[in-house]
Amino acid sequence: MTKTLIRNGRIVTAVDDYRADLLLEDGQIAAIGKHLDVGPDTQVIDAAGLRVLPGGVDVHTHLDNTFGDSTTCDDYESGTRAEASRGELIVDGEQWLGRPGRGQFQVRGEVGGY
């Protein structure tokens, strides 16, 4: 079993914001608490001064997507720039199939080049 302790982090959830330790066992959250005691087989990461977001954050955008009377503010150009500036860029072309002029994508510039 792989154990990792994230110590002294600022735990931020949808409803809470506090300082604590977070213990992971095989990639799953096993415990959250203050001054958790672990054995020598546990990797310890000092997260003092850092935010810890249990459960992760789903950061994605819908490009030029219309639903009802609304259209998302990101088009292909602005959305890919935003993603590339974070070092991530995944474009799911299935949403674009059947739309005129949207069949193929070309990445302009390089990640971090915007």
C-alpha cells in the first residue's frame, strides 16, 4: 500500500477552509486531521503555505457552445489560449462535428507562447 501524507496544508473544499494534514492511501483520501501520526513508510510532503484541494478541480471550458438562449463566452481562439497558458490543452473534436468550418483544428503558437 502506498501512503502519502500532505502535511500543514490549507485544506479548501466547497464548504470549508482550514489548516490540516491529509493522508492518502493508494491514491484515496484516508484521513484529514491535525498532526496525523504516520510510520516511516509514508512519503511526507510539506504543504505549508499551499492550498490542498481534496477531490480535485474540474477545470475545463466549452468552446463556442450554444445551449438554449446562451452561448459560452469562449470561442476556439480564447479557450485554447486559456488552456495553453496553464500548460494543458486537450480539444475534444466530437462537439464540433457537423458544424461548418469546424472539422479540423490547427494549434497556433506553442504552449506558453501566448
